Amino acid sequence: MSNDEITNLLTVILIAMIVILFILVVVYLVLRIKTNKPQKREEKTKLDSKQTSKQSEITTYNKQSIFSFMKFDKIEDNMIVRRNGNKFLMVIECQGINYDLMSGLEKNSVEQGFLQFLNTLRYPIQIYVQTRTVNLESGIIKYKERVKEIQDRLIKKQMELNRKESLGYALQDINKARLDVTRERNLYEYGIDIINNTEKMSLNKNILRKHYYVIIDYVPEEINTNSFGKEEISSMAFSELYTKAQSIINALAVCGVNGKILNSEELAELLYVAYNRDESEVYDLEKALNAGYDELYSTAEDVLDKRMKELDKKVEYEAKKLANETVMEVMEERENARRVKQQEAEMDELIRQMASYMVEENESLIGKDVADAAKSKINGEEKVEEETVKTTTRRRGRKKKITKEEEGINEEE
């Protein structure tokens, strides 16, 4: 074979090998695609299953699961109902005592009373301590309302005093009215100081307070309740728990601890603080109830009408505030003018008192006789003595003239 034939044969073999390799590559790609399709289907089915499971979880997170988490069903007749009416709870709030400030005898009596209380127990109890942040906002608002009433009374009494002074009433009536005005002014200033100090104290730090509770329970399974309805079971539970609570309150009274049974609203506040410890410091139960969060729907009045009412309230408040401030300023100006007039009228007396005091301080330097004479002269005693001397000399002159006239008459006779 020649060289050309060999090269042609090798070229044919190389082409055949390339074709075979290309065919193998195509087969491999086809098989790979076929194997990837079921994997994608499996992944898709897994994603679909996860999504469906999430949707099922969302749909199963309903109202019933929340109640099962909260561990109680409802609050009814001053009781907490649990386990679908199979357990009832009643709570007693106890007032704490300062044990450390007591004497030894008082501590001994408290310990004996508490020991007697424990010995008289024939049923289980639970002691619960809850720490709350004292919210002073409502107290400050009520105190401001009371101070506003005091301010109104002060303005009325001041106007009454001005009227009596202008009409020339008796001095006794004016003094009585002035005393009433002074008393109301002192009370008003004291109330303003208390409000300012309380607001500063509440802004600087949180005020904590501990509440002590005794919890007693009643389980209807203890008796045969098959023949009773739900209302009858509830009334039986209330009577039983109320009897136990009264016995506990009487036993704790021996220790000096006062207690009371919480009503339904107070029980709701207790549970609200327990489940919303952080939010209760800012948004308490009273605000939540006033906001109507438990209502199914709410209707609001027209925005313009609501704004008009708010504007009317603001105008009335600002007008009343301006009137009160103006009256107070006028009263202060009149009071200051009265004090200036009184001081001007008593200026001479004050000068004489100050001069007498200065002479008395320098008595060791000028001598006692000179000091006494100076003080008597300052106080006007010397003028009185001069006037008495003049009057006595006049009387003597008159007596001498009368005696001379009598002697002349006798001589003529």
C-alpha cells in the first residue's frame, strides 16, 4: 500500500470515530435530561407539600389554640373558669405589712397568727406575687381636676372679698373673707407643688409595687355533678369558693393582713398584666377597654362634626384659662397695691421702731440715761410730758388770776 492509501484509510477511521463520539455524547445528554426530570418533579412536589403544610399550619392557628395557650376559658361571677367549666378559681388580694418596722412583740403576734392560719387550712392554696409599675397618669389627671376646682373657688372668694371691701362691709366680715382667700390660696399653691413634684418623680424613674394574692380553686369532679346543670355547678362553685375566701380573709386578719376578693374586672386586669407585662406599663387595661378592642365593629361620627366639637371644647377651655389667669393677675396686682399702701401707712411706725432698735443696740456706748431719753423722745413720750407741763402751768396761771381777782373784790368791799 502506498502512502496515499494509508492516509486515506486513517482519515476514514478518524471520521468514523468522531461520528461515534458525537453519537455517544448525544445519547449521554438525552439520558441526563431524562434523569433530571423526575428529580425536578420530586423537588416540586416537596415544595408543594411544604407550602401546603404552611397553609395548613396557618389555617390551624385559630382562636381555639389561643385559648388553650392562655389556660383559662373565661371570667364569670368573680371567678376564673378553666377546663370548660371543670375548674373554678377565686383570687384574694392581700395588703402587705412592713414586718421589719415592727417591734418584737408585734412580730411574734404576726408569726403566731400566720401559724394559726396555716394550721386551719384544709384545702390547697396558691400564693402569687405580681410586681407592677405604678402608673401615675390617671392620678395626676384627677389631682389636676381637683386643683382646678380649688382655683375656681379661690377666684370666687377673691371676688367676694373685693366686693366687700369696695362696699365698706364690717371689719369682721372683711377679715373673715380675707382669711378664706388666704386658706384657698395656700391650698392651691400646695396642690400645684404636689403635681409638679409628682410629674418630675414619675419621669425620672419607674415606681414599682408588689401585689400579693392568694388563689383557691374548686373542682366539681370532687362531687357527683351528673345531675346538675352548668348554671347550678357555677353557683355551687361560687358559694364554696366564697366561703373559703371569707375564712381565709378572717384568718389573715389576725396577722394584721387585710384582704378582699377580686371582682371580674380586677381579675381581668390581673391576667392582662400577667400575659402583657411589657405592654401593660404603657397601655393598661382601662385604656384598652375604653378603646373598644373587644368590640366586633366600631362606628365613628363625621370627621368635620368631631373636629367642630373639639374646637368648641378648646375655645371654651382657652377662654376659661385666659379669664382665670387675668383674674389672678388682677388679684395679685391689687394685693401688692394693698401691701404697698399698708407699708406706706405704717412707714413712720417702722422708722420709729428701727430707730429705737438702733439706739438700744448702742446703749453700751451712749449710756443708759441717754438711750432711755432718746427712745422716749423717738416714741413721742417727751412731747406728751411737755404738753402735760404746759397744761399744768396754764392751770396754775388761771388759778393765780382767779385768786388775785378775788382779793381785789375783797379789798373793795
